Amino acid sequence: MADNQWELLPGERFPKGMAAPEPSDILAALSQFGIETANAVRLIDSTHDETDIRLNYIVDKKWVLRFCNAPDMTEKRMGDLNRLIGRYRAVGLKCPAFVADAQGLYLHPWKQLVCYLSEYVDLPLADDAELLDEDRLILEVAESVARFAETYRDIDLSETMGMYSLFDLSPFDIPNGIDEKQDNFNQLMALLRDEKEDGLAERLEARHADIRGKLKAVYRELPRCVFQGDENLSNVLIDDSQHFAGFIDFNLAGTDVIVNQLANLAGFDYDEKQTEPEGAQARLAFAIRYFQERIGCMLRAYHASDKERQALTWYAWIVMVAQWPTFCFFRYAIQGKTLKKEICEVLSLIAELPEERLLPK
């Protein structure tokens, strides 16, 4: 065990008053899972703050030993996730499973933290690569998720809701008591009122309430699936040709209405790189084309019923105005001088837009 084979220095966000695991702690933790040697160990510290500590030790490019303080990771939850990972593997994706000890347990306490072990998949992450065709990769991920939903709709559903879920709250929504998109929408309306756009806010609120009311009446009747749930490029594995190969990080996995998941994966890009006015009609048309291309790809892989397609138009309208990246762009634009007028015009168009126009013909 040469010194240069152990890279264990925590990042700046790791609490200053807490001692990180030392080599002896790592070896002791590994031994509980039947692993007696470790030659090369590298730390990836994805800690957010003292309430969300995440130390990820890559061991010999075979295992990932994690020390964290995530209360949502329980024995039952990890067993549920391993079954989900098995389903992803069954459709040909590379996904690292959690490892149980000889007693069948996943979690072990370490001081104020817990540790658990998962497999390591020796493939590059899309977010770390210099992608030659990012749009192609995003479409590959979207199509794969749709095929997965086609295969596993309403099978072995989880009690934990996914991060995009409306009405039924995900673990991250429970403290606020409302789903994230309702929270985003509320903040956007407050911002419009701060900017003296009360009339626009009232029109959007009326339309939003109408669409959410329609969804709430039918969403429990719609097919569901358990998804990995955080399909951004930082969790996407790629092969040597930069094609989609699999997922890591199932911590946010959960059940969702399938067409809601698809709407969120499609998303709306309001040409955010264009920071000069280009016209409200043109900007909204760009966003709708972006959505239609991706949702069309997914609907060729997932065969939605007429009821699902109708609900998809409502979910899409909610995503169009209240998804987190969209909300962030609207907030930036409204608070600035250059795009405020144009984005308010975009929102005015959205308030009147027939949701049926969002699906490709």
C-alpha cells in the first residue's frame, strides 16, 4: 500500500471540525464486506455541507465505499434500489449494485456517519468527457428511459416518490409540504408581482390552477414506473464511442407517473445562451420545438394511451413554466433589464397557449 496510491484529502465543503476516515478506517469498513485488501484508493468528495456529507472512496476501480449522513438510506430502501438496478441491468445497462455483508446488511455505522459499499463501473461519466455530440447522447438517454417505462410500467412500485412527482411528495419536497414545481411557480408569481406584473401573474395563476386541477383528477389512474430519477449527464455512463451505457447514483430513484417523467426529461430550452432579445414568439417557438423533438423520440419508444397523451399535455405545460432550470432562467431574465420585457411576453403567451400544441403531430 504505497502512499501515492491513496488520495484521501477531503474537499473544502467537508466540515472543518470533523475528522475524515483514515486508511485504517477504510480497510476496517471494507473488511466488513469481505474485502481484505485495497491497493489504490481515491476520494471523490461530493459533500454539500455539514448536513449532507458524501465521501466516495473508489477502491481499486472495483468498489465505491461511501461515508455519508443520508437518513433516507435504510436497509429497506437499499434493497428496493437493488431490485430496481436489476431491472436496468436486465435491459442491458451498466448500473452498479449495492453490496451486502455476510448477514445481508448494507449499512454500517461509523462515528456520526454511516458507510455502505457499491460496485464500481469503470466507464467514463458524460459530464467529465469532451462530448462530440451532446444532443445525440441526451436523446439516447431519453429514448432508453422511455423503453424502460414501456417494459416495467406498474411493476414493483416504490413507496418513495421521484423528484419530479406532482401532488405525491418526494423526500426532498416533504419538508416544504408542496412539490418542487408548485414551489417554483409560487416564487415566479411573487417575482412578477414584485415587478408590478400583477395582471400577468393573475392570468398565469388561473391557468396553472386549472391545469393542476385537471391533473389531480386523473393522475392516480395513470401508469407509473420506478426510475433512476436523476438522469443528468453527471450520472450518465458512456462507452468508448460516447454512446449511452448506463447510470450511476440511484439515491433519488422513485415512483412517478410515466408521462410526467417523460415530460420532465424532454424539458424546455428557451435558447438560454441567447442573452439578447430575439422576440417572444421566436423564443417560445424554439422551446416548443426542443420539447417536441425529445418527447417525440420518447413516444416512439413508449406507447402512451389516449388518456396518457392528454395528461402529458398538462404535465408539459407545468414543466414549461415551472421546471427548475426554466424557473432559474425566467428569474434571471425578469430581474435583469435586457430580457425582462421579452420574457414577460413569453409568459403572457404561455398563459394563453393551448396545451395540445405542445405534442408533436
